[in-house]
Amino acid sequence: MTRDSRIADTLGVAADLPAWLQPPAVLSGRKRLALLGGTGSIGQSTLRVLRHDQVRPFETLGVGEACGAGRRFELYGISGHGNLGALAAAVQEFRPQVVVGSDREVARGWNACCPGFVGEFYEGPEGLVRLASDPAVDVVVAGIVGRAGLESTLAAIECGKVVGLANKETLVMAGHLATDLAERTGARLLPVDSEHNAIFQCLLGAGRKQVRRVVLTASGGPFRTWTVAEQASATPQQALAHPTWKMGAKISIDSATMMNKALELIEAKWLFDLEVEQLQVVVHPESIVHSLVEFVDGSVLAQLSPPDMALPIQQVLDFPERVESPAKKMDFLANWSLNFHSPDLDRFPALLLGLEVARRGGSCGVVLNAANEVAVQAFLDGGIGFTQIVPICRRVLDSHPFEAYPDLRSLLDLDRWARQETTQCISKP
């Protein structure tokens, strides 16, 4: 019996879980990581995990002294978008061999910002794909938000990589393509999203045949108690003020509309190969229980931890083993409580869209995602009101030319069509 199989047996990894959720081969030496989206919230949390892994504690380093390779991980490559300062700081600290500037601003300012960099520098979406496909890379952390992360994530899957999946849009847009590809290439799709990582951990001792339902928790966002009338006058600043998580602008707005939870329902269907009837959402304001799994015998397993993305990231990077983490720990001696509420679908109709798209499949996911991205940006720019985001998505979804089994080219065409259609809906309400 190999060390791999012994670990799997110890953890009770179920044989009927999808192949892409099974433990990857145990690598000798350090794992080489490609961090896509290194300047975003997922990227910064990943760097925190890597910093914790350093041979020498970060606090003991001198000014300008690089951390170098860690005990278990080496940052081989990193990408950044729009935040040249954060990208340069990460490169100076971790000294990766490859850097990708995914937008022109970063690419244009790179040489002046990091004149001492001696590695490879790639530009644009092609550079992301090149890094994700690099034979030297063992693990790809797909932390780019939205449609922009699709091609690089698919490239990593096509090369059979272990993918720490934070880019939920890959499964929302192209779940059938991504999972089919992973099954063919042997790639692993290990969930970084806190909710899906919680489900994953709960399923390690069981499998799909024993699952009655999966319950994703939602904080409810900043407007959990607001009426529809109150939401109609909400400002971007109010919508960005998430009560428990510190996230980027787009995902913060999605949390406020609960579109983020709608997209997560679609992601869960593909990732865990579940029926839509097995998926449910509950509002849990404390964000301590990250998701629950109810089994056919009535038992319920839940994963609990303070809201800290370092935990699911490290769980994925070290899977199937567990090691000490920099994440916040539970204080069971403190006075605290857990509350659960049924979501109000009149105030948060995005959830109905998510369930519908998960049920219909096909081209619905790519259209919903594109429409939402455009509508969210319009709200942030002051072009529409908060309560217009979901109805606009509904209009575009209802008017799109549905395809049951779109290939990648069709998905990209539909993505462009949906963005144009949404822009027209915004300009002509």
C-alpha cells in the first residue's frame, strides 16, 4: 500500500466522489505554486499562508531580505492586475521565477518598478495561460475574479495540474467542459471558496450516495435586514461594507445581492456532481459555519472556523494532510452563538436565478455571469441602482439563445453577446 493510499484510507476519501476531488499524488520536495491573481484578496491570503511556511519566520528578516523558498511550498510564478505596488512587493519578498502583468498598466510600469528582477515577465491573458501551463508548476491557485480567469484555469486543468479553485466562474460558465477535461487529464479541482471547501471537508468521510442535501451558508451581506425599498437607495459604499469578510469590490457587491451565493450554487452542482434538489442556502450572519452536509441517516456535519481565507487555502495546498495554519482559531470559551435563517427570496431574488441556471445548465451560466459582471460595474460607476442589478440579469438570461452543450468557442461568443446585451439594457431601461 502506498503512502498516498494510506492517507486516503485514513481520511476516508470516498471512492464515489468525483475523480477531480481525490487526493493528488504526493510530491517529493517542495510544491511549486503558480498564484494567479496575486494582488487580490485570495492572492494576498495565499501569500500569508506561504509566509507562514517560510524556513525563517518573516518577523526575523532584515529590511529588503527575501524570504526565499519555504518548507513545503515555493512560489514559482505570480500574476497581478492593476496593483503594481502590491505585485512588486510580493516579487521582492518571494522572488518568483515568473511574473505576469495581466493588464497594460502593470506591464508598462514593471521594469521601472522592479529593475532588479531577473526572471521571466509575461503579459496579458496569454501570459496567464503560459504560467498556468508551465511544466515546472505543481499547483495553480486560480484566484482571478470573474470571466478573466477562465482560460488560464482551463489551461491548468488541461495540463493535469492540481488547481486550488477560487475562480468559481470557471464552473459557472463552463462546468461541463471543466469537469470533463479534469476527468480526462487527471487534474484535481480542490475548492478554495470557504463554502465549497467546507463541503469538501465534510464529504471526506463519505460520498455522494450518502448525501441527502448540501447547505451553503450565507452571511446575508450588509443588506440582510434591509427592505427592498431601502435597498433601492443603497450606495456603492454601503454595498461594499461587508459585515464579516474583507473582499474585493465585485465579490462584495455580489454578496450584497446574494448573487455570489447564486453562483456558488451552480459551482457546487458541478464540483460535487450533485442534483439541484440537493442544494440549499441558509443565512448565517456570524459566518462561523461555512457549510453543512446532511446525510441520508439524518446526521449533519458542519465545518466551523472564524472567517479567514487562509484556512481553506492551506487545506487545499496541503491536502490530503493537515498542518499548522496561520488562520484565526476558534475560542470556545468566549460567549457566542450561531443563528440560521431562511433567505427572503423577495428581497434576494438572485438565489432563484442561481437555482434556475443550475437546473437548466448549458449556456445559462455564462450568460448570467456576464450580465452580472456588467451590471455590477454599472452600479459601482453610478449608472444603475442596486435593485436593478438582478432584474437586468433576468432580462438578459431570458432573451439569450439557449444552447444545451456549448463548446468553448460558443461560450466565449455568448459571453460577448451577453455583455453587449446587458450594456444595451442599462442604456435603455
